[in-house]
Amino acid sequence: GKQKMIQIIIVAHGELASQLQKSAEMIAGKQPGLHALDRGLQDSLADMRLKIDGLVRRAGAEDGVLLLTDMVGGTPCNASVPACGSVNVEVLAGVNLLMVLSAVFAGKIISNVSELAAKVLADGQKSIVDVKKMFLSRMKK
């Protein structure tokens, strides 16, 4: 059969989602499994729910869908909650560029969406560092 591929959908305010997609593809090349959904000023919670629902269905939940949203409590995240009802859909908040890249690269090896979500979450958490402190502590050694 065809190679299973987890679809990754970034959902965020303004043009953050499409810009993260663009930045990730600048580094990793074009990714057919990576999608962006921007929230415009006019988009209500209900609008976003419908858009996410349509994207998840089109992406093909049978292969698994990972939704990467910008922040907990924001409309893009809240609108993604109903999608959690599907066993093959995972939703994370706090998306950053490293998480998108992690999802893209690990998604080529990991075919289980909850395993992929766990890896992307861990990578994202590890990627937030105080750079000045890190470098100063290295210089002291």
C-alpha cells in the first residue's frame, strides 16, 4: 500500500502559520504533508472550527493529523479542540519553528501520530533556552 504519512497542520493568528510553513520549507524544502491555516481578524471560533474540520478531513485522518497551534486559550487552539475527538488527531500549543521542523523530519520515520506529538512536544520544550546564560556558563568552564 501507499506510505502512510502523518499530515501536519499549523494553526495560528495573523500570518504566523503560513510564515512558519515558509520558514520551515526554506530549511527543509517543500513538504507535501505540511499545511498552514491562518486566522484572520474576521474569523470567528466557529469559522476556524469549520476550516480545521475541512483541513483534517482533506488531510486524511486515517494517516494521522498533528495540529500545531500557537497558544493555549487562543482561538486557533480552542477551535482545534473538537478535532481531539478523533483517535488519529493530536493537538499541541506553543508552536515554534523548531517544532515544525521536528514534526516534518520525525514524521518521515514515525508513523504513529501520538508518538510524533510526544517527540515534537519534547523537542519544543528543550528548544526554549536562555542563550546568554548558556554561553556564559560554557565560558566559565
